[in-house]
Amino acid sequence: MTKKYVLALDQGTTSSRAILFDHAGLIRGIAQHPFRQIYPQPGWVEHDPREIASSQLGVVTEVLVSSGVRPEEVDSIGITNQRETTIVWNRETGEPVYNAIVWQCRRTTDIVEAVCGDPAVAARVTAKTGLVPDAYFSASKIKWILDNVEGAREAAEEGKLAFGTVDTWLIWQLTGGAVHATDVTNASRTMLFDIHKGTWDQELLDLFGIPASMLPEVRSSSGDFGVTAYPGMPQGIPIRGVAGDQQAALFGQCCTQAGRAKNTYGTGCFLLMHTGSTPVASSHGLVTTVAASAPGVQGLEYALEGSVFVAGALVQWLRDELGIISSASESEELARSVDDTAGVYVVPAFTGLGAPYWDSEARGAILGLTRGANRAHIVRAALESMAFQVADVAHTMEKDSGIAITELNVDGGASGNDFLLQFQSDILGASLNRPKVIESTGAGAAFLAGLATGFWEDMAQILALREHDDHFTPKMDAEEREGLMAGWHEAVRRVMTK
Ligand SMILES: Nc1ncnc2c1ncn2[C@@H]1O[C@H](COP(=O)(O)OP(=O)(O)O)[C@@H](O)[C@H]1O
Ligand SMILES: O=P(O)(O)OC[C@H](O)CO
């Protein structure tokens, strides 16, 4: 076989990565570059679209050179990306009209209130898109650019501007402007896409005042997105896989059937459960999103998604602000040095509380301190708080879907912490699988591309590649679990403002 590798481009919020996967699904090379975070005002977050592209294209060349792989050996490219982040550019010049407005940016809160403040309108938006109206999603960000960048609205109405999430921007760059397309998973995060029909929705476009001519064509996640034609880069490599990073991770974890779920432990946590061909609506503020499908699947597939705002970020806080650990990994050793937290609970509501509490005014607290409490107890309580928060989201998801989570696939930087995973398994009463290749996001993008070209034959072949290096099974008895959970809920109640 002359084609030996699939190249995944993982364009994340803080860095761009390129990862080479071989036929066994193992990583054969990886290159990574951070790029600038731009904070023009409190609560605003931007990226320079040119830096997104240059850092991403830079690591492609770097990974090929550093691993000694020839471009002819690369079967295809899969792209996965930070979602919702919004870029608008001029179709003729290829120049962005404004910086990328990042998913974390809160500048459009007032726009969302003005457009969706009426509960009947909000309900209609949710019914079509599966999303809870919020500045997080792309629609209000596009509107902000059209309303605030001089000449942008006129140019958009004349058909001169193109909108894209980061996948679309990268596809445009890689194909030399030949392809303006996105995939169904990224489209489902814009708040302009009808997730039932699988099409852009004119009513939503009118609501936000966005001309349809700006929108990319929507394609399946595993399919044809053109070939590379960027000057100075290997030419003619097919782009065959595209998915938003959380849906790519779900696919990479082989969660392609109803009830299968994954949780990514990064700065925050993203828990997604595949719900098959049924879009499950949440009664507790979780979002319904489109899942990435393997080739040949008819119609759309869906997932329920819930997130924890502060997870690994709490460990960073212990290190950088409190200074009670010197590295993230030290947290494990310290947590194990004590038998329990001595009744201490940490509620990391730095930016409020998400599902199922939805209290944006709540703030963090360390509770239950006694004279004997020491840093090990606090560090242990911090790790446990990550697991409690995930358990809250998981239980909410179980209620909404009617499906019990008995097995959870895990990944992300903090999933390297065995103490955390054992406690998570105990508190959830579910088994956890941590795959050997922890880069599930990149793996998902690679699988989507390699399935489209025939590099891998089918899902069964990919499932067979999956080697779990670690399983965690619940060891805690029900009484202890319930006691700890009750203590957590009491701690949460103490920080809530409503
Ligand atoms: N051994 C560990 N124990 C606990 N947290 C960890 C550990 N290693 C990394 N982390 C946390 O995981 C996060 C990094 O994970 P990563 O998946 O790279 O995040 P992201 O993609 O959100 O940037 C950081 O917040 C870090 O504090
Ligand atoms: O870039 P990440 O890994 O922080 O992921 C960001 C998410 O896609 C935002 O929805």
C-alpha cells in the first residue's frame, strides 16, 4: 500500500495540531503550535484568522518533515475544529473583514436578548436548531460583524462576503478558494441550521438578518471537500473528513450508536451521548446536536451534549493562583496521600453553574474547612469536584434520553489522572474506558476521512483497531456514593443565588 497515513488537522481554541495516523490507528507524528488569543475588551475573545491558517498549515509541513513522511504517502486529510467561532471574509480577495469571533466571546449577549428575548421566538429557535439561544453560537456573531464592520452589510447583501466556521475557513484556504463548504456537525452549531431537515433555515436567517449568499454548502462529515491546492504545501491531497471537535471525539471513541457516550476532560468537560437517528430534546438545558456519521448512513444522526465550564482549569488555578501544586500531575499524588477530603468540598463556579443548575451569578467556594484540613484535602476535593460536575451532567442526560450511562469513554488532558477516573467511575457507578490513543478528536477526523477514501473499509474495522489500555470499574458501595453526592449537592446549594 503506497498510502500509509491519514493526516488529521485539529484546529483548537488555543493551538493548531497536525497528527499523522497509520493504518493501525496509531499516531506516527504530531506537531503543535499555539497562537495568539486577543482580548479587546473584558468578555471579548478574538483570533486572527490568518494566524489560525498559518499555524495550521505550518504544523502540516512540520509533521511531515519531522516524521519523514512523503506527501504521496498521505491518503487524505481530516479536519476537526473549535466550533462556533465565526469568520467572515471577502470572496474575491480572500481577506477576512474582521477577526474571528471566538465561541467564548460574550459580546453578543444583548443581540441574542434582542432577537430571541420573546420566549415564543426562543422556543422556535430551540425547536429548529436544538440549541438554547446564547452568544456561544455563531448566528449573533455574524450579525455583530454585519452591524459593526463598516461596509460589511452592503457587501454581504451584494453577495461579496462569505461566512464560515473554522473548518470552512481552513477548507477555503487549503483548496485555494475552490471550496466553500462545511459539514453537518459544524452547521448544527451556528443556530441557523434546521437539524431535523438538515438545511439552512430561511426563517432563522431572516431573524438574524443574515443573507443566505454568505453561507457555505453543507456536506456529510465523511465525504468530498476538495483537494489541497495551497501554494507551498503538498498539492492534490483529498480532504475527506470534517467535524466539529466534540463530534469528532465522539466518532473517534466509536460512539456511533444510541446510548454510547464520551466525556472529554480538558479545560472544561464536554459530555456527548449518541442518540441514533432521533434528535432528543432536553428539558434541562442540554443541547441537541448533529453527530458525525460514517459513509452510507442514511439521514442525520444526533447527540445530546452537556458541558462543565471549569474542570482542568481548576487544577490550573490550584497551580497558578493558589500555588499549592507545582504541576497538574502532582494533583494525583497529593489526592492519594489522604484517605478522603475530610469533609471539604470545592465548588468551582468561577463563571456560574451550568447544567442542571443554570445559575450564572453563582461563584466558587471551598466549604467544610476544619482546623485539620490541609492542601491535600483541598486538592483531592478539587479533583472530586470535576467528577461530581460530570455526574450531574450525566444524570441530567440520562433523564432527558431515558438511557442509563453504564459505560463512559473518556479522553482529554486530565483523563491521564487515574485517581480522577477511579473516583469518576465510583461516583457515577459506571465503567470508564480510556483508549490507548487519547487524541480521540484527531482520530475521529482521521477515521471520517479514511472511511470516505476506503483507507479503512468500515466501522467494524475501526472498532477492531480500538485498544483500550485502561478500564475503571466502580468499587464504591452505594451508601458511600450517595453520601458523597448528597454532600456535593449541599455544597452547590450553598453557592447558588436562586
Ligand atoms: N494529570 C492531570 N490531572 C488533572 N488535570 C490535568 C492533568 N493533566 C492535565 N490536566 C488539566 O487538563 C487540561 C489540559 O487538557 P487538554 O485536553 O489539553 O485541554 P484543552 O484541549 O481544553 O486545552 C488543563 O486544564 C490541565 O490543568
Ligand atoms: O478547542 P476546544 O477543545 O477548547 O473545543 C472548543 C469547543 O468546540 C467549543 O464548542
